[in-house]
Amino acid sequence: MKILVCISNVPDTTTKVTFTDNSTKFNTQGVQFIINPYDELALTRALEIIEKSGGTVTVINVGLAETEPSIRKALAIGANDAVRINAEPVDAYFVAEQIANYAKSEGFDFILTGRESIDYNGGMVAGLLGEMLSMPSINVITSIEVENNMAKLERDIDGGREKLEVAFPFVASAQKELTEPRIPNMRGIMAARSKPLKVVDPSGSQANTQTTSFELPAPKGACKLIDAADAGKLIELLHNEAKVI
């Protein structure tokens, strides 16, 4: 069994966001980057599957050389090998196209991604990959079990949970509850140094979008505290000042 896991290199959630170049670029100075948490869930579940059924896990990232520490961490967690497509991940279509172009000739049984990256929260790559590779695409899965070239999947939907079955090959994106992320141990960290990391030139079209500017959200306003016994005052403020009732 061959599994491909797509990983993004994203800022740590504690990062203080600032911009440079007249607010057209994210300021990476002093920022700690990590594997996108949803992608880490996808990677861990892929490893659990091959440990049970046999096979290999390849991780793929679209990014420049500075993403390699995150890729090496993925190898330390347990991935067998890695591919870095040497291009800046400008937009979701470009990223999906680069991954699809690589995956077309590699014969992967299925592809896992995270539901979205925690920086841009687009959530589009899995669906785009499915279309580009002519594969079924199942979004935000919370469970996956594979057997005999078939997968049984579960995902949350409005008002319930949906159970699906799909034949190989397919694409699926990971949601919370899929599994618990693994922490690389010392043996894995040492082994990651010698695992293959192939760098591939980008192919296909150029990026379709261009960032004109970023804007920070408005700062939080002042907070008024109302005594719990004075419900009338709260209602008055919500009606006359906040105008929400």
C-alpha cells in the first residue's frame, strides 16, 4: 500500500502576525513554523494504517528550502520518504496542481491531507486534488479503516455522522477526532537524517492569484461589566447602545 500525505508549513498558533513590504507580505522574522496540525493528524493515521496492513507513507510539501525542518519532522514521526516541490505555495490551485502532477505517475493508493491549513483556512486542496486526479474526494473525515483496496470512512455532517465506502484510489482530508498526533522520538529523529527527501521543480501553470495587501482585524473594543443583579441595565444597553435586540 502506498499512501501520500500532503503537509503544509504554517506559523505556530502563538505567532504575532505582522506584515512587511507595504502590507503585501507576511513577516517571517522570528516566526516558528510547524507542520499544519490537521496534516499531522493525516500523517499519523497513515502511519497507523501501514503499521497494521503494510506499505509506505510519502509526505509531500510545496515550498521553498525553509520548509525542510517541517518535512524532516514528518520523517522523524515515521514517514518513509519525502518530496518537496520547490515553489512558493501562492494559492490552493497552484499547490494542488503541483501535487497532482507529481502524484499522477506514482501509483498511490490514496492521498490524505488536512481539512485546511491554519494560516489561510482555505480548505480547497483536497477537493481540487480529487478533480485534477479524477478521484473521489471525501472531506473532513473523522475515521478511516482500509481493507482489500477499499476504505470505510466517517465524517460529521449537519445533524449527524455519515458513513461512506470508497474504492482505491481516492483523496480524503483529516478532521479532529481522526487520531492523536505523534511526537517524534530520538530514534525517529536520528533516522530522519538519512531518509530520502527528493526536491522536484514545479510544473504546469503559474499561480492564478496575487496578494495586493493584508489587513489586521480591528482591535478589540472596551468591555462593559454589568452586575449580575442588574439585568434591566444589560437589556437597556443591548437595545439602545449595541442595538442587537
